[in-house]
Amino acid sequence: MLLIDRATVRRAYPMERATEVMAEAMRRYSSGLVDQPLRTILRPERDSGLLGTMPGLVAGEQLSGYGLKAMVLKPENPARGLDPHIGIVMVFDSETGAPLALMDAGVVTAVRTAAVSAVATEALARPDAGDPAILGSGVQARSHLEAMAVVRTLRRVRVWSRTPANAEAYHQWAAKELGIEVEVMGDPAAALAGADLACTTTAARSPRRGRYPRPGRPRQRRRGLLPRPPRAIGGGGGTGGVLRGQPPVGARRVR
């Protein structure tokens, strides 16, 4: 059985390849070739974290078989300099069921989530869309910028974060690692103004009010394991709101 660490996963699973793989995974899911039960979450009262387990089976001639992700979410980890999502992904031989590999789940989650957003952007956004607004500055904000650059030619990128220092760190990271200039904005409305792509990657648990994306602007929203009470997020000027919260039992979310 292979044991694959974080750095090796990142090298073997670049965003370009992940986008192709996730497009195929979504096609198989829509074709009924994927068995994916709702994730099971252990949320003990005596601890701030939680454990989520996510099994699945993918059918097909290639890249098929059973898989399992087990992820611990620790909200305190960013203060320790660690990813809040810590865990493993296991894959099994499609014929014998023998375990083939055990790998770091944090980087898989970061890349896979953004790759799905890239697939959606490729399908739904205008071909000339290239002015994204990134709300948030953490792991998913970084991977989403990388993913957007895979499927669109980016012209002007804006970022907003609840923590200005984190937004500035994001600006420096994007310039150094991706060669992309990012403008730091003071509030969500300023970041969204004029954007034709929007990625909401913040784990904020309180409402943020602002204008809705204008017609033609796809919005990519990632959702983590942290529990959230339902909340309305709307805009001014009588634009109304959208109720977000826990999905009903048995619901399947397309992201």
C-alpha cells in the first residue's frame, strides 16, 4: 500500500488534471455510476472539532473502485499554522478490495473542491469572464484562484477578507506563487463591484450583506463541515435574500 504525503499529492494532482478528473466524476455521477451516501459526522459535545467520514464507489473502466475520506475539522488549527481540515483518503482495488493507497486528505480537499468550481465555471460562465472576486483568504480562496486561472484568462482579481492581514498575505502569495496581481478590497460589495465571477470561500458564520451578483456572474460557494444555523443573506434596495442552512435529510448537493 502506498503512503502518499501532502507534498507528493500536490505534485501528482495539479489543478489542471484535477479539473479533468472532476469533470469526468460529475459525468459519472449524473449517469448513475457513483454510489455516494450522505457523509456521517461525529460532533462530540466535549470537543470543538468533529470527524466526518465519506465513503463512495465509482464505476467505470478506469479510475474506479471504492474510496473513503476521513476528515477531522479543528477550528483552532489556523492559529497553530495548520490546515483546519486534517485527514486521510483511502482508495481500494476495484477487483479485490485490497487497500491501494493512503494519502493526505487536506490537499485533496483543497484541490478537488476548487476543481469542481472550475468545471462549473467552464460550463456556466461567459467565455470572456475574467474578473473574479474572491471572498475569503484561506486555503479554499487560494485553490479557487488557481482553479479560475485554469479555465479562464484572468484580467482583474479582487479579494476581501474579514482579517485585513490575511488579505494582504493572500495578495503576496498570489503574486509570488501564481504571478497574479490581486487587489485587496475593504468590503464584500467593493470586491463584487464589476466582477463577472464570484467565489465565496469564507467560513464566516454570521451574515454578510451586499448586492447580489449581477446576471451572468456565476457564484462558486464552497461549504465546509462546520455547522451553521440557517441565515438570510441579501442585498439592499429590496433585492430580497437567500436562506442558507443545513440541507434536509436525504438531500444531495451539487457543487
